[in-house]
Amino acid sequence: MKFHDIAVLIWDFDGTLYKPNPELFDAVRQAEYRTIMDHTSWRKERVVEAFKKLHTIVYPSATEVTAVLCKISISQAVREMEKYFDRRDFLKRDKKLIALIKKLRDFRHFTLANGSISRHKETLAVLGLPVETFEEMVTSEVVGVTKPHPDGFRYILKKTGFPPAQHLMIGDREAVDIMPARELGIKTCLVWSDKPTSIADCTLSTVYELPKLLL
């Protein structure tokens, strides 16, 4: 398929700008557990059990689960959790990603992600992308909540002033990235997936294939 009239690209960050990395994702999960342990003094076994009862079943966002169990704000949970891992340890300069962004330079770019803006900026430097690539990086630090809450999407829609259908959400998770965007009328693309989906408007096996849908 080919998208028409798209003016704005909304990027998830982790697992979208780079291929999902199991080692990094495990480090993130362990950081979530450690943050919960810091606030509750629970043993790890109890933390894991409590986390699993809430994650995906009640809250699609693991960051929100962490915040709920710690009884702190989502933005505070992000700050504390990211003390325990560093994306830069798992990633490197990505020439294909750099070339991709150059091809898409005529679009407006935003990130909408569940993380820390300062850490995301550090990670962009490792990947080889200028921070200026993105008009704004939107996280819970900006809107107070994480995806799949719609506030981040609405914030970007208000910022651009364009109709929802002129935006394309690019992400790797159906429940967190794709579904809330579609509910607002935003076009969607699921990346790093070889499985067809009826939820996203299109599916790509890598993020590097995106230009063929837009140019």
C-alpha cells in the first residue's frame, strides 16, 4: 500500500528507531524491578509476581505499572528507572537509519515514547541522528502520562494543527503504539514484524522500508 497526504511522522523510540533488542529490553525490565524494590522493600520474587499481575492485563505500559506499584508519578518512575540502565551500552551508529531519515526530511517528525527525553537525546547521538531531526520529543515529562493514554497523541495533533489522517504513527507494539493512534484517526504502521495484523494500516519487517510507503 501507499500512504497519501501524510505530513507528520510520529515515532515510538525503543524498539522502533532500532530493532527490538532482547538484551536491552531485559535490562529495562530489571530496572523496573529494582525501582519497585527501592520503594517497597519487597523481595524480588514478590515484585515480579505483583508486576506480572498488572502488566498487559491491567496496564499495557510497564512504566505505568512501575509507577503504580511505587505510588509515584509516571515521570518520576521514568527518572528513577533509567538510573539502572543505559541504552547506549546496547546500540551503535546506524547508517541505514541515518539514510532513512534523510529520505524523509520533508516530513515533520515527533517522537512519542515512554522514557526520559534527556536519555533519548543521548541515544540519538549514538544512533547518529541529530536531536534537531525531531520537532519535539513527547514523553510523560511533557503530558504526564505514558502511551497508550491518548494525551500524547492529542498533544501532537494540537501542535501540528493537521487532521489526524495526515499523521502516521510508527511503532512496534500494537496495544501501546498502534491501537490508541487508530482510535484518534491517525494512520499507523507496525514495524519490525513479519506477522500480518488487522490492527495497523500496514506492517513492515524493518523500519528501513518506510520510504516505499511514503515517497
